[in-house]
Amino acid sequence: MTALTSTTQGATLDDWRPEDPVFWERTGARVARRNLVFSVLSEHIGFSVWSLWSVLVLFLGPKYGIDAAGKFTLTALPTAVGAVLRLPYTVAVSVFGGRNWTVISALLLLVPTVLAGLALRPGVSYATLLAVAAVAGLGGGNFASSMANINTFYPQRLKGRALGINAGGGNLGVAAVQLVGLLILATAGAAHPRLLPLVYIPLIVLAALGAALRMDNLNVRRDDPGALREVAGDVHTWVISLLYVGTFGSFIGFGFAFGQVLQVQFHHDFNTPVKVAYLTFLGPLLGSLARPLGGAMADRWGGARVTLWNFAAMALGALTVLIASRHGSLGLFLTGFIALFVLSGIGNGSTYKMIPVIFHHRAVRSDADPERAERVARRHATAVIGLAGAVGALGGVLVNIAFRRSFQTSHNGDAAYLAFVVCYAVCLAVTWAVYCRPQAVQPSADGMADPG
């Protein structure tokens, strides 16, 4: 059995050896699975709170006096705040413990939901809405701490699948809040936006309670706060972060902006909030479900290989959206955008799988002691997961800024779609040059390039 001690910080597992097959079979798998379930629940609600404003802007009719550019700002702001918070949230896991920080970060979600419930009414100032939207960024930090925590629970061979499930379950929060918003729009109507944040208050309390009762802290992570400084000077940290801008940045950026894009670019087809809400949830839903698939594909064929081909497909998808926009084809436009959501989900999973593989290979090659190498690899991979998550989320801000600028200058999104094509082409070229080009790297056992 795993050694369990009771401390002032709660339940703590002192003995944790996921790479030991006997330990994993007897104890580890069951404990890791339990922590994964409650991690997903908390992260799921965190994503819902983070993306509240992707739905709330649909309720802000003429009485609020906010134009399309102002609404894009309201969705970009929580994205930016959430991206910045991912760095301290990653460190918080090692300082407070995974279980303890999950409880704290879940309870913090009460702040943006209660504030939104109080503030949303006609006549409220735009500055107030900006401030309340910014606080919703608290939900964006949950992803980094959740992923950093779960990364330490699973053995190398299962990290892609575990991280994919954890992230995919969290990403589903975007689709979930949009479905709840659709239900409120279809029943209570657009005059009652405050109902949406208030729905999440009891769910937040339940998530925090579940984490407090069923999750664990791991003692093996107490030396992790300095890991962020160590990996900041590693070129692979920033290469992975760039790739994650292309994948997760696309997912969260499109998830926040898609409804507004439909309202502005195809206004005759989506002239009411309900019509928009019928479609906005579909892309985030499929993208979230595709994330575990991306992790599983990376486990089988290698993260770099899957990521490479995925960026090629994303460039094609963005080009399809651009062509559809120029020809006013709603059917082709929706097809291209849904494909981008799915592909961004796959790329999210495959890119994150690359992180533990890269740093595992590097640690093993530089340290003859297997146990010490594994500890170093886990510390560095966890730190990069948090750092890449923060940088990647900033991609969502860039997506919203690109749309805002494009619609301001040309009244369509064509310039933004062209920028996405270029972005995916650059990410494809970087993936090939750094991880897939035979002359630059040596293939590893799992089929992913092992950086020298």
C-alpha cells in the first residue's frame, strides 16, 4: 500500500513510484484514477467559468450599448488574465499540494460567478463589465495546476492518455457553459444573463468538496518551485510553447470568438442570440472530445509526428474557412471551422504528450542514475506544462485581437483567417525542423524525435 500520512495540509502520499510496474498494478493505478476524476471535475468547471463571457456577450443587446469590437475585448480580457495566472498556478501545486490547491482554486471560482451575477444589468458601465470579465480569468489558471498535478501521478507510457483525458474533460467546460447558455436563452430569454453565472455556484462548491474528500497530495513535488527557472533557459520549452499557441490558442480563441464571428459575418442567418447559441457549443465540444484522441495517437505514433501532420491539416482547414468567407458560403465556412476545432483538440493532446517524452529522454541521457533522472524529468516536464499552457493561452488573446482588428478594418474576418494559415504553416515548419527532420534528431523508441 502507498504510505499515507496526515499533515496540516491534508492527505499526503509519501511513497509514489508510478514507473514501478508492481506498485502501479497494486496501488498506483487506482489512486491515480481517483485523483484524475476529481481533477477533471474541478478543471471542467474552471473552463466553464473562464469562458463565461463567450456566452454572456450574446446576452448583451442594444440596451448595453456595446459594439462588436467591445465584445471581442470582453472575451479577450479573461483569456489574457487566465494565461498569466497559469504560471503561479503551476507553482502553487508544489507549494500547497495538488489536493489542497485544487480545493483553493475551485473555491476562488466563486468570485467571478458571484460578481457577474451581481453586475449584469442594463445601464452597467463598460468599465465594470471589463473588470468583472477580467476576474473570470481565474478559471483559466485551473488548467495549468490540474495538468501539472496529474502529470506526476502517471507513468511515462500513460501520460499522453492521462493528460489528454484530464485536459479534454476540462476543455468540455467551454461547450458545457455554452449549452447552459443556450438553455437559458431558449427558456428565460436574453433579458436574464445573471442566471448563467448563478447556475455554477453550487457546482463550484460540490467540486471543491469532492477534491477535499477524494484527492491526495504528493510529497515528491516539494522541490518543484525552482523548476520553472530551470526550464526557462531551455530552447525546447519555447518551441513547445509556440506549438501550443497554434493548437490550444486556436481552441480557446475560437471557442470564445466563434459566436460573435457568426453574428457579425453571417448576420442574416444568425440574427438572434438563440440561433448563434445553437451552433457555438458544437466546435468546443468536438475539440474537447478530440483531445484525448490526440494524446492516444501520440502514445502510439509519437507526439511530433502527429503534431506535424495535424498542423498541415489545420492550415488546410483555415484556408477552407478563408475561401468560404470570400464566397459567402455558410456551409463550407462551418465545415472548415468545425474541422479547426477538432484538429486543435488533437494537436493539444499530441503537443502535450511531447513534453514528458522530450524531458525524459534528456534526463536519462544526462544522468546515469535512473531514479534521479526520472525525478528531474518529472520536475522539468511539469514546469514546462505550466509554462507552455500560459504561453499557449495567450494565443487565444491573439485570435480575438486578430478578429477584432479584421472586422474593424474590412468588416469581415478574411485577414484573420489568412493570419491563421500563416501561423499553422510556421508551426508545421518548426515541428519538422526541430523534431522530425532526420538530419537534426535521432528517433526515440516511441516514434517521436528525441531532441539532441
